[in-house]
Amino acid sequence: MAAIKKRLLDRVIKRFPWVSQDAEIVRCYPSLGEREAGAFLWLVIGYDIGSHSTMTQCVEAESWEVFEKEHHFEIFPTNELME
């Protein structure tokens, strides 16, 4: 798990340069109702950056689409093969 979080944080920092190296990524455990309402599966504490996709999906994706919402950034992993 630590290796995935490190790879994910490196990728987050590359996309969002204002995120510091000591930022913490946490896994979230939303209920089904919370997931349907848009709860994140992981997020970067203090930076309002997260995703509805798993950490592994985000690390392994070829690229990310980032959606800037009113109060947070949402990461959506994409692959050329999916498009």
C-alpha cells in the first residue's frame, strides 16, 4: 500500500505542483449511498484533491482528466484504449 500511495503522491505533485512532498493520501470507505452521492475513494488531506476511482486505477492510468469543482479537484483516470 505504501508504494501505491508514494507513486500516487508523486503523480499528484506532478499535476498539482502546490502539493507538498509531505502531503498525506488517505483511503476513504464511503457507504453505498455516499458513493452514489459522489464520495471519494481516496483524497489528499488538506488539498481537496481526490477521486472516485481506486488508487491503483489512478496510478496505472495513462493520463488523468481533472475536473475543477467548486470546492475540490476530481481526478478521473483515462486510458487511450478506453476511448
